Amino acid sequence: MTAWTNWAGTERAQPRRTVVARSTDDVVAAVRAGVADGLRVKPLGAGHSFTGAAVTDGVHLDLTGLTGLVAVDQGSGVVTVRGGTRLHDLNPALLRHGLALPNLGDIDQQSITGAIATGTHGTGARLGGLATQVLALRIVLADGIVADCSATERPRLFEAARVGLGALGVVTELTLQCVPSFVLHAQERPEPLDQVLEALDHEAESNDHFEFFWFPRTDRVLAKRNNRVPEGTPLRPLPGWRARLDDELLANTVFEWTNRIATARPSLVPRLNAIASRALSAREFTDTAYKVFVTPRRVVFRECEYAVPREALRPVLAALRDWTELHDEPLPFPVEVRFAASDDVWLSTGYERDNAYVAVHQYHRLPHEPFFAAFEAIVAAHAGRPHWGKLHSLGAERLRELYPRFDEFVAVRHEVDPGRTFGNAYLERVLGS
């Protein structure tokens, strides 16, 4: 038995066995063998989810060998990729074909399957999450059958599996609608929080990708505006020394030590946040899109993120601001705010709703429970939908109220996995069985 833990150290598992799959046939064999032995099976991506989505005491199905592009149609932008492919490998592979994913989050360590199954998104008020880019899926079901599904082939399975939480089977291939590769002009600078909130709708609508980071107990944010530039615009990336200074030294090495100081002396956190919010300097550069979207994150943290209706963002931040002023919790991480368009994916946080996303973080050596509980109470008043891959306390009863297609998802799960081959404790909590 090989012990497993996720990146954040919030979940551990002691599976009976771990099987490395390099093909769909390998996955079929592992699923059938697991069922024959009475074991549950869970696919294992990058372990970047904060939840117990991948935990099992049965068979861990390691997909790190199931990687790479299967087919590329450069003209249409339609690409098929194996499920274990990491985003940091997929992005440059697409670029070599002149293609790109239209939007990305700021971390590229996840497998494409894991990122899509948990509803990962980036920022952009006119763009949906990664699941909206899925045209078709190949999935191994609990009976060992390989099912291909799309909007026209087994459409109910497709609608459920786009954000499937790993509950329906093992996705071995995904067909994605990509776009021609593009270049982003990045503008990042510190600004007053109130100024950003006043212009919030304009900022979200007038920029391709707008987000900001608010430092608790300060009135300062770091605002990021990333916009596409015309084809042929020359690249002007950050000089190597500036990228190393900002993204490696300050955002990781110095930030790690800042958090260690905060752990030893929590009373210093407001002063540290004030220094950090003032120390950030403006920067501007133009680079290949995925190099702008992605930032290295090496400081280990816990995260809770909720989607709320766009109009609820101001009262949510106001309540969060009041709570941080009234409570003496050390909060050295900034609060992240992003935006995404509504979509039609059954268990997507964006289902039929334009959203603002609010993410709170805590350093892994500091307690996160009081802050996260207060945050969850605040967003509960605004129909907040939790990110499936991040920490939250909701169960099936509340999630059924938040997701109009919840029962249809559960019905598909009953059809394709009645014996709960792919079940675990996390899924029992969020899906009800």
C-alpha cells in the first residue's frame, strides 16, 4: 500500500493498491479488477484539490501516464487530449499548433481532467469556466464499458460529466474547443479598494480578464487587467530579473517567510499586510496568454472559494471587511476576486448565472476554520455556490437548493454507477450517498 496526500496536506489516503494507467484499456482493466475485488476506484490527477475528491481506501488509478494530445484540427481548433495531461504540459503543446485555451486559472499544476471535473475557472466576465470548452468525453464506467458522449451522443451523460466530480467514471479523453493562440497585454498595479469597487461593473465588462487581490485590514488591492492585443503585436515579456524578483522571490520566497513570521507573531499581520499592499509596484508587459495567466504558487495554503451573483459582490466584500476589522484573526493572504460568465453545465458554479468569485486563503500553519466559517456564513445569504475542488462545509441538502440540475446529475449517477464504484466520503457528503 502506498500512502497518498494532496498538495495542500488537507487529505490523506491509504489505498489498497495504486495502478498506473497508460491507456483507456489499462483503465478498463483496473476498474473491472477493482469491482471484482469489491474495491472502490478513484482516479488520481495532480492532487491539487483541497477536498477529499480523490481519496479512497480501494484502488488509486494514477493517470500520470495517460497524457498527451490525441488529435488536433488546427483549422477548427478542436483538440482531443488524454485525461492525465497536466495543464503546464498542455498549454505549450497547444501553442506549438497555434492554439490555446480561451481562459485559464492562475495555477497550471492540475490535470486537465481534474481541473474540469471540479469546475475550475479563470477570470473574464464574458468567458465561462474550463468545462464550457468541452465538446466530448470518453469515460470508463463502473461496468468497464467505454462510453463516448457529447451534446448529441449520450447527451445526459455528457451534461453530467462535464463537471462530474469524479463520480461517474474515469475520463480518459476530452475533446476541447480551443481558439487561435493569442497574446495578452498585462497591467498590474496597486489601487484603493473603494475606487475599484466603484468602477466594478465597468472594469469587469471592459477588460477581457479582470481580477483583484484585497489585503485584509487595508484599503488597498492589487488590480490585474489582462487584455488581448491584435495579432502580430510584438511580445514584450517581463525581463528575466523582474519575473524572478516578483514571481519567485517576492511572491514565493519572501511570502513564505512573511507567513512564518505571521505564524510566530500573529499581531504583526496587519502591519505586514499594510507593507505588502504598499510594496507592490506596478508592472506592464505583453506575453503569450498562458504565461500571463499562470503564476507559480509554492507557498502552501488552504482555500475556500464561492461564486456569488455579480450584484452581491459589494455586500459580500463589505461584510467580509467588517468581520476582519472586528476579529483578531491573522490573515496574511489576500482575498482574490474574479469574474465569469454564466453557462449551461449542470454542476458548474456558473450554471445560468453571471458570477463574481471570492476566494479566501490561509497559510497552512495558521488556523483557517474561523475565517472560512465566517466567510461561508456571509456568502450563504447570497446563494453562494462553492468551488467543488476547494474547502467548504456544504452537504447535499443545501447543494440541491443551489444547483437546479442537481437531481438530474444524481439520476445519471444512479444509472451509470449504482454500486458506487467511484464513491467516497466526499461524494457521500456533497451528493447524498
